[in-house]
Amino acid sequence: MGEFDRISVHDALGGGAVADALLWRKCYGGVLMLTVSTVIWLLFERAGYNFLSFVANTLLLLVVILFFWAKSASLLNRPLPPIPDLDISEESVLIAADEMRVLVNRALATLHEIAADGNLSTIILVGVGLWLVSYIGSLFSFLTLIYIGVLLSLSVPFLYDTFQAQIDEKLIVVHKHMSIVFKKADIILQKIPMSQKKQKKTE
């Protein structure tokens, strides 16, 4: 196997606070994500609590607390509740829109490979992926799938970052074998229509 450049998992995840949390470089971030997601999953999936009722009751409790806090602060000459300025900056909207544009372009490029180019490997990968999503979706509820996604996001990047060299070696071997299989299948499929055209011309 030849040498290859290994990417930094931290940089691939954005290199910010989210990357630190997913890679457990700042334990409190990972612990917070795991705790919050577990509590939400237990509340809605196991306890059967209604999501809309939970949101409404939580907001109602927050509004009541803030109201009495503000009233007591004005009467007792105490500081008002520390509410941050909730404002979405134009820069954050542009960043989100740019990320969404990249995802949409990737999806459109995949559709183009399937519809126009007839790329067999892309068709197989998309078909297997959609079948897996459908199969897994029939086994779990949507909330459980989100919770499993959170657990995977807190474990897979960390494990890959820890054992990146060993995993990359196995992935290279699998990629080589899959490339050979796809090339052979492409060659077979390209020969089939040509043989049919030759038969039509001779008839």
C-alpha cells in the first residue's frame, strides 16, 4: 500500500467547539450533549411525554420566571435577568446557506450521475443507502434514530481519530476490492447493449 495523506479529524469537523465536543477534547461538551440527548430520549420515547406539551410548558415556565424576576428586580432594586441579545447575524445566515448549497449541489450531482451518466457504482451506493435507511427506519422511531445518531456522532469520530491509521488501512483494501468489482460490472453492462445493437443490424 502506498503512502497517503491522512486528514485531521478535528479539522474535518470544523475545528471549533463542536469538533472538540465530538472528539471529547473538552469533556464537558460531550457530557452535556450526551446528557441532554439521553434525557430528551427518555422523556419522549420511554415516558411517553408529548413533545409539543413539553415545549409549551417549558416556555410557559420560563416566561413566568422571567416575568416575576423582572418585577422583583424593579421593586428590590436588583439587576434584571441576564438575557442575551437574541439576534441572528447576516454572516451566520450566509454560512448556513452556503453549507446548504454545497449539500444540494452534491445531491444534484449524484442524481446527474445516475440519470445521465448511468454510473453503476453510484446507483448501487445510493440504492443500498436508501434501502438501509428504509430498513432501519422500520425498526426504530424517528426520535430513537436521532438519539442513535447523537450516540454515533459522539463515538465514531473519537474512535476514528484514535485508530485512524489502522482504519485507513482496512478502508483502502475495501476500496480497492470494490473498485475492481464496479469496473468489472461496468464492463459487463457496456457490452450488453452493444451486442443487442449488432443483432439488430444483422437482422
